[in-house]
Amino acid sequence: MNDIKDTTGAALASGERIATRFHFSSFIHSRSLNVIQPDIGICGGITEARKISDMADTNDIDVQFHVCGSPIATAVALQLEAVIPNSLIHEYHEISLKPQNIASGLYDYHPIDGYFKIPDKPGIGQALSDDAMTSAVKTTID
């Protein structure tokens, strides 16, 4: 990645398919990326995303969480972006605008005049709707 970064002179961003801080470590410590993009649902959850963000911050690397999964992912990303010093921008993916996606959460978070309001509901600030819960595929593991 450093070869690409040095050759192009462009800022590089990647990471939505990288899992855990141990996998991010080589990209962060080599500074081969200008922006890391952990997906909270893939990288190990809220705590792991925070650890990855902290590691990036100590190496002057910005974070832009990859958010295209659900209203739950959006709420979690907004909460984390509010507390990490190296948050660059919130990803607002077209999937967030699909009616089925909007209907799967109790609360609808969208930017107003280019800004998101940080969720202030209990917990992460989001919950699945009753329709999402009843229509979800359920599997029992014995």
C-alpha cells in the first residue's frame, strides 16, 4: 500500500473488510493508509472499533466508519464518531435511504443541513422495529 500511496500522492482509504485491531495493525503502523474504514459489524464490535480508532489516532490516521448495514450500525457509528478525536466524516450510504432499511429501526437518523444529531435515546440510541424482529429469520443452535 505504501507504494501506491507514494506513487499516486492521493490519500488512501480502506478497511471495510478488515477484521480486528490485529489485522489493522500493519496498515496503521506502516501508515500506508490515510484513512481507515472499519466496519463495526465486521471488525469485532463497538469495543474493538474503539481500540482500532485509538491505535489509528496515535499514528495520526483518520477514521471513517464503514456504515451501510442498518439503522443499528448507523447509531453505533454516530456514537463512536462523537467520542473519537480522529473521526473524519460519517459515511451516508445509499442503503440508508431504502424504505426497508429505514423501517427496520425505531428511529430514523438522517443528516439535517449536512449534520447528524447524535442519538440521545437509551443505549446506542436505536432499536429494531417490531416488524424487523418478527420478520427476521430465527435459527436455534443446539
